[in-house]
Amino acid sequence: MTQRYRPLYKLDAGGMAEVYVAESESMAGYSKKVAIKRILPGLIKDQRFTRMFLDEARISLHFNHANIVSVFDLGESESTYFIVMEFVEGTNLKTLLEHEASLGRTIPVPQTVWILNEMLKGLHYAHELKDSKTGEPMGIVHRDVSPPNILVSWNGEVKLTDFGLAKATTQMESTDPGVVKGKYAYLSPEAAFAKQVDHRSDIYAVGILAFEMLTGRRLYKGKNDFQTIAMVRASKVPSIRSFNKDVPKALEKIIMKALTADVDQRYQTADEFAHDLLSFLFSERMMVGARDVIALVKPLREEREKQIAALKAQVEAEHSPGGNLIIDLINEEMMNFKSIGETVPGSQPVVSAGSAIPSAQLGSDPSTPINLDTFGPGSGNLGLSPTPSPLPSQRGLPSMADALGLDLPEVGTPRDEPEADSASARDPNQTRKSAGLVSYPALSKAAKAAKASAEGAGKDSGKDSGKDSRKDSGKDSGKETGAGSELGKPLSPPMPTVSEQSAPLWLILVAIIGVGIVVYVVLSSS
């Protein structure tokens, strides 16, 4: 069943990708709102970024959890890659924090603890996820747990998104030593020092979010990036209660443990962190749930619905010919979107040599789960490769003997040759006629004569050598002369086949020494 996507409006955009809200339409008439994340076409040539984008899709396809945004499809068009994700109708934590700050408030303690607990449930699932085929831990670390990547739906759901910087054992794009990934203000101290990070780095980031939600201020915010990183490395965390007296000491103690610079003194798992938060709620007799979160985001929902209505009205007004050109172009491109491994009748690949999808995957049942092993930068029409292409095989290159124009004996498996006096033996072109290859120019008579005299010099009898030389010369040079007088041009020896073009190194060395001996003999005799 073929899926088609019709863009409705642009939801968000950044320097590297943009997100559109679209309507998924199937042949059965089923439609559903989805979010489509699309690489900006100008960045498709940046293979490092493209591999990072595809890593996000590869990792997200493994997830099946209520607190992580689902990925439905991934594919390509003629100019870019795209990811089709679950559309979460709501806001993100960044917008929620800014809204509360504009009112001079902080997020209430119960709702803060609830949101943190939902976040940690999703992170613990990702951290503990195992490969479905091998059963080995995937070692996923989000590395970008920050306010924009925490979504809060109008129904009170909390979901993690954007695993583009995630670290996993299955990823194609690895982080170079000394490279820092993630937003600087939400790095862990070990990440700020460019050390190896694990899942405990995400726990530290959740601690930063908890501090900001309870105090309404940034924990690490310098005048520039260098100063921010220096603050993270110092890891000096002020008292939460000094900014918000409503925060109980028990909760502050939990948050400060998550913000410990020493990874061994920090919470070792997200589940352990979440357990202490829930224990705090029970001990303080705080009843909180999704209903309280819905009330918290209600003002933002009303404001957002007005913005969406205005966007839809604008799109409808500009949807005439010559209207919203961008939406029209995106719509046309999305009509050509196809899932990785899907063939569209009549479509032509951008780079035909880039496809690496097994033929068994083509035209398969869409209900079959996607084979993640076939999905990679080299799997699609764009022909991207995560590693340098292998060097060409030497079997496809001419040998040194061919390059020097040497007439060496054939090397390979013995063959049953016809008698020397037969017509086919005397005419090498007839012997190799079945090869179907054009011949190269014949060796000169002088070169063959010099070669024959060199062979004769090593014989015991000059007379026998002369006979052998005349016999060998008669097969090629002599016959060549006769044929040349009859046909007007000499016959040429056959072009070696591909398997004959490569000669062993020792044979090439012997040939070079033989040429030197021939030259020496010729010069000495003259």
C-alpha cells in the first residue's frame, strides 16, 4: 500500500533541517497527520551530516515507547532524505519555560516532578534497549536532552524526540576524539572535557532541566560558548532553594545527586532517578497526573491554535497558481517521496550506482517490518557512502608487460593447443577469435629478431638455435611478412583476455632482465 504525504504548513525550521505538518494519505482512504523532517537540499552534499540524519532514523526505528516520538517511515526523494514521525500536537519544554518566565512564575513542583519522571521513563527505555536480532545492548545515549527536545502534548503526554546526536553501537557516524556534541548549556562535565560519555551523561542533563524548571533560570549560561563550557566543567551548582523556597529539601537533595560531577556518585540509571522522584511525591502526599499537565499547557494551546488557524488561512489564500510557491514545491517533492527499498514505476534513480538494496526487498509486502540492515547512506538513489569506495581490482588493469609492449608467454592453466602446422596455430587471430576482442599492433620485426638472437645465445649449438629462432620467427614474423604482402597489412597478435592481463611480479622482473640482456647483446654485436 503506497503512502503519499500532503504538506499542510511548516511547523519548525533550523539551520540543517525543517519540519512540516503533513497529511498521510493511503489508497484505502486512510489519512492521518504526521510530522515530516526533511534535510535542507543544500546540505545533502554534506555526507557527514547526512549520515547523522540517517543515524537518527535508524535508531528511532527501534523505539516503541509511549515517552518517545515514534518514527513511521523513512525515505528519499530526488533531492533529499526525509523522516516521517508521529505528530505530537502540543508544545515543547522550551516554550513552556519561556511562557512561565514571562509571567514571572516557575513550573509548579508537582508538575515538574511528573514531567521529569515521564522523561526518565523514556530515557531508561532507550538506555536499556537491546538489538532485536543479536540481543546485545545498543548502548544508546541521547546526548541532546534539552528543552526543545522535550515535547508536551495537549493531552498531558511527555515525549523525547530528536535522537540526531544520539550515540549507539549501530550508528554509521562516529564522533571523532575531542569532538563535543550537544548544546553546550546542557552538557555533562565529562562531555565538556570531550571524554567518553555513557547514559549517565543524559541523567546529568535531566538534572539541569530540573534545576531550570524549579528556579526559572539557566544553570549554565555564559557570555559566550567558551565561558559556558568552562562553567559546565567547573560544575558549581547553587542551591535550588536559594531561588525557590517552595522546593522541599528532599527534592533538592535528589536533584543535586543527579548534578554530581563525579559520574560514580551520580544516579547510575534513569530508573533509579525516577524511583526517587516518585518516592518523593508519595512521601509529600502530592497527587499529580496528566490532568495537571493539561491545565498547565492550556494557555499555550489556545495561543497555538490561533497561530495554526492563521497559518492554514494563509496557505489556503496562497494556494492558487503563483501563490505559496514553497508549499507547492514541497508538495510536488513529497508526491515523489518513496520509502527506502520501495520502487516507484517509471522512476529513475539520481545515481544508479548508489543502490545497494537486495532485490528481495524490492516490491515486498508493506506489512513486513523494515529491514534495518538495508538502510544506509548507500542504500538509496542518492548514492551516499559512509566509507571511501574500495580500490579497483588489479584484475581490471593492464599488466606491466602489456604496457611495455613485451611479447611474454601465456601464463595460466595449460590448454590443449592444435598442431603447429595447422592454420589456426599459425594465425593467432584465428586461435583467439572466440574471445571477441580487438587486437593491438604487432611487435616490430627488429624486436622479434633481437629476442630470437637472445634466445639463441643461451643454446649449446648455434645451428640448433638458429633453427629454433627461424621456426619461432616463421610462426609470427615470417607469416606476418607473407600475410602482409598478400593482404597489404600485417596480422597482429591477439589482445589478451582480462584474466591474462595480470602477470606475477617475478615474471615481470624476468621480462625486464631479458630486455636488458637483449639490448646488451644487440649493442655488443654492432
